[in-house]
Amino acid sequence: MRKILLHATAMGLVLAAIASVKASAQTAAGTPSASGSSLQEVVVTASRRASTVQKTPITINVISATDISRSGVATLENVLENVPAVNLQQNNKGYDVNIRGVGTSLDSASGDPGINTNLDGVYLRQSTEITSALFDIARIEVLKGPQGTLYGRNATGGVVNVLTNDPVDHYEVSGLVSFGNYDTLHTVGVFNAPLTDHLAMRAAFSADRHDGYLSTGQDDEDNIAGRLKFLWTPLPAVRVMVGGSFSHDGGDGPGSVFATSPSNSRTGEVYNGHEPPGSLNNPVTNLFGQFDWDLGPARLTFIPTLSHYDYKYLGSSFGFYSQQIQNEVQKTEELRLASPLNSPVNWVVGYYGYQDHLYNFVDLIDSGILNYEPRLDTLSNAAFADATVPVTSAFRISAGIRYTNDHKTQAGTVETAGPTVAGPFSGVLNSSAVNYRAVAEYDVTPSSLVYANISSGYKSGGFLPDEPGFNTFKPEKLTALEIGTKNRFLNNRLQVDLSAFGYEYSDYQVSDLGFAHYGGLSALVFNAQGTTRIYGAEAQVSYLLTPDDEFRVSAAPLASKFGTFTIPAVTLPNGPTLSPAVDDTGKTLPDAPKLSGNASYQHTWHLAAGDVRGRVSTYYSTTYWAEFSHAPYSLQPGYVKLDLDLTYLPDSGRWTAGAYVNNATNRRIVTQLANTTPPTYGLEPPLTYGAVLTFKY
């Protein structure tokens, strides 16, 4: 902890000096001027209330609806892959998100994700559920660092918050059609209507398909989704939102390639000659609501949700021909009481309840290994409070606290390894934590902010598919410190945001596929015995050189290291040692390159009847490890990925037409290493290109 404080204090003095010197060199900061002559202000709800990015004292990246549409493909990897210090790990259910080296690498029931994924402010344990929701989007907020006080469950590494559009009080019809190579066809349709003076409806649908990126036809897309929202405002102080959504993912599903294959290979793995190589059936249903009532001295909000996730996969991927079935029902409710919008002191208190009922079945068909977990239940309750108090007109302090209690049970768990059958097992696991945050922020000028915050995080423990005595893992906890500055200069044409952070984890959770004590393979979670440390910084710079030329560049240096961390040997009773002890002490964390970032340039040409806007964007990463134990083939080379897009915007504003090229140099980028025999890789998409048409009336 002392190292964090020393590093942070030194960096804080530097950042404050930079902000003060630059601010003093400017004339009085102006307000945002006409569109085109200044950088736009972006409003977010990262702190559970509306504020601009520049007035939010955390590191945050925002992806707009325009950013999503002009790239041609609305997938999780396409949306997040160019965000600095964010890495995606592919698995059989899609992708898991890693931020600043924190996340998870298994699509199992064993552990919770390390990144909190939200849809319209509601936590979803299955991060892949938000993938099918990426249509009719208002924006996506990526919050970096622990956010447990306000966001609760499993927000130790950060939050990805997907916000969709609500109904409005006028008619609207809009849509998008995108087509490209690999027979890509992506369509979105939106219809909004005021049904009465106080009731509005918004319906949106999406359909996505493309052929597989692998020779087996896997890594394809065959998705349909729809969302329906109703907004009722019977009184000026009352707002009621209800709705539901449905999605279905099909096709051949995910695939992998052998790590020993040539560096440009996309020859899919076929395990023991099984055909077809894959089959996916994944429907998801969500019901949601939000009730807001302005009581005058306070605002009351109640958010209930129900989610049903059903996953069935049969195919060859990541070293096995397997059948996987997972059925999960999640219920949440959140009750908040917050200060009025015009209150000088912003405060919120609330309760959060979470119930999860999970059925999990995995059959490694040719290996005689089966994990059967018919009942994994979680009951979690939390209470929280947070407040921001202005000490002066320029200086504010914030503090928050959250108490969480988790109760997990398992029943009927059975594992087999050939003729050996272990179970049924049952158990109860209880854990709790008190998390906090404290923030100090100071407006050096109206357009320059410096801040420092300290916070803690917590990720619950859980059960493993293993024998009693070896079938649980501990909660993960951390302390984090971040300092930064956010600045606008040159009449809002230059934006410079800088931050530095340090994390110290105890019982850091690492997931992997390994031998369990019953003799078979299981999805396991290990706790590092020592302190795991992550240090880093981030710089984001945007410069509007002219009303038609904009440069953006970001850089995120990162250093990470396990403390004492030994994975114990697994030895059968009166039998052989299945796996020896492995010492991972001092190793760099996976998916944590020493430097990553992006750079882009956008230019607008003015024509007689409209504008043409072109953009060149690059994402770069130094070498990184794709697996925590640094197994063979896990060290990946650095790379630069190039994306291009060009859009015509007519003066009418009713439609646009564009073209895109993603991964223009066709780099093979590894997102996951499965430490199997032989090892296998999951890959990002190859070179893709196409056209995009949008309309809005």
C-alpha cells in the first residue's frame, strides 16, 4: 500500500503542476461554441447521475452510437477492441472483458467475471448477454478501476455499461443495413410512437449473420434480437418504464485454431474428426422495469429485472469435442433514494438484491469426463450510500460505502473421469465485505479538473467442480488509488486527460482448466497467496485542429506482477500425481501488455449537398501473455491494427451511406490460449469490409 501512495503522490504532483501551468497559460475558459468549432461535451451517468465526461473524476471511455454504426458490425469485440487497456478473451460463450489486466478467462460456472457488465444500469452475470443488445444504442461507457460502491457485484476491474435509447414523445422511424465480405448482413430497425399524451412506445430489432471466419465455418454469426419499451408519465413527477427483450444466437458457434499452426492460419480445430464442427443454440430473455418518482426533497427509483439465459453448444473448440448446457435465471431489484437534481449536495442511498439459479453441464465426450452441477444458487444483498459535498465552489469531496453479503449453495454436484464417479456433493459458502470510496476533486479552472480517489473492491468466492475440501475458493479483495486531471484548452479544441493508478489485490482469483482431485478435468479457480500488484497510467488527447480535422491519441502503460503464487500439486488418494505444483510467483498477469493505445485522424470534406467524413484509426499493443502461467505459445507478439471508414452525410440529415475496412492488414490477433494438448487459440476477426446505409425519419 505504501508503494501505491508514494507512486501516486509523485504522479499527482506532476499532474497538478501540468494542469496549473497549462491553465495559467490560457485566457478565461470559454463555454462550448457552435458545433464544428469545438469538441463536443459527452454526458454520462457513470456516477449514477448525469454529468459530462470531463467533470467525472474517474478514467472513462465512451463509445457513441455513431462509432458503432460506422464500423459496420455491432459485436462486443468490435466495439471494445480499440479501447486502451481493454482486452477481450474468447471462449465458448463469446468473450470475457479484461480491463487493466483484470478479468476472467473461463466460460464456466466456477467463478464470477471480474468486470461488471451492465445493460441500462442492470448487472448481468453473463457478459455475453450484452452482445446481443448492441442495437439502438445511446452510448457505451467503459469505467476503469473498481466501482463496487455504486455498481456492486464483481466490479473490481471496472464496468462496461451499455445504455439503450428510451421512448420519446414523437414519431421516429430509423434503420441500418450493412453488408460485406463473409456474406455479412447486419440490419437494425427502430419504430418509436407516442400512443397517448403520457404513453410512448419504442420497438427495435436487429438481425446479424456472417459466414465463419475459420475454415470449419465456426466463428460465424446467426443472431436475431428484439427489444420493446414503454414509457408512461402519468404525472410530471412520475416516470414508469417497462419492457422486455429477446435474442437468439445460432449457427456453428465459436471455434479455435491450433497454436502450432502457421502464424497466418485460420484452419479451425476439428477434434477427432467430429462433424459438424459446431452447433449453437442460445436464447436469452429479459424483462425489466424502472419506476422514478420525484418526491421533492428526494427522488425515488426502483428497478426490478428478470433474465433467463439458456445455452446449448455441441462442437470442437479449445482442445475438446464437448457438449455444454447452461441454464441460468437471474433476478435483481434495486431501490434508490437520491438527492434532488438541483441539490448542492448530491447523495444516494439504496438497497440491492440479487438471486441467481444456475444449472451447468459439461461433457468432454471423447475424454470420459463429465461435470454435472444441477444447482448452483446465489443470494446476495447489499446496502450502499454515496455523497458528494462542495467544500467551496471549486473543491468537492465524495465518499461512499457499501456492505455486501453473499450466500452461495450447491447441491447434487457429480463429476466423472472414466469409471470414477465422485459425488453427489453439496455445500454452503458465505462471505461478506465492506467496500468504500473517497474522492477529492478540484477545478483549477472551469475547464481543468484534478482529482484523487481511493477505493476498495470485492469479488465473491465460489464453488468448484471438485471434491469437498478442494471445491471452494476465496473472495478477491483489492485497494486501489487513482489520480488524474481532465482539461480543455484552446477554446475547447484541445482535450488532455491524464491518470495514474495502483492496485493491490489479496486472494487474486485466477481461472484455468486443470485436473481436479477426482481425476478429471474441471474449470478451476485459484487464489494467489501473496499480493498481486498492478500499476499503470493512461493519457487521452483529442485535438480539433480545424473544424474539419480531428486528431485523437491515447496511451496506456501497464505493469503487473503476481506476488507469492503457487498452484498446489494434485495427487489422487493412493495414486499418481496428476499435476505437479506450479510456481507462478512474480509472473506478469495475462492480457496486460506493457503499452497499448490508439491513434486516429478524421477529416470532413464539404460538398454541394452534404459532407464526406473519413477516418483512419489504429490500435497498438506491445507483447502480452495470453495465459497466466506463461505456458508454451502464450507469449503473443505486439501488433498494430488498422481500421478505415468513409461516410457521406447529406444536408437533409435523413440518411447516410458509408464504407468500412476493419483489420485492414489482416493481422491474426490471439484473444485466448487454452492450455490443452496441443494448445489452441481463439482469434479476433480477420480483414472485414463492407458498406453501411442508415436512415432516420
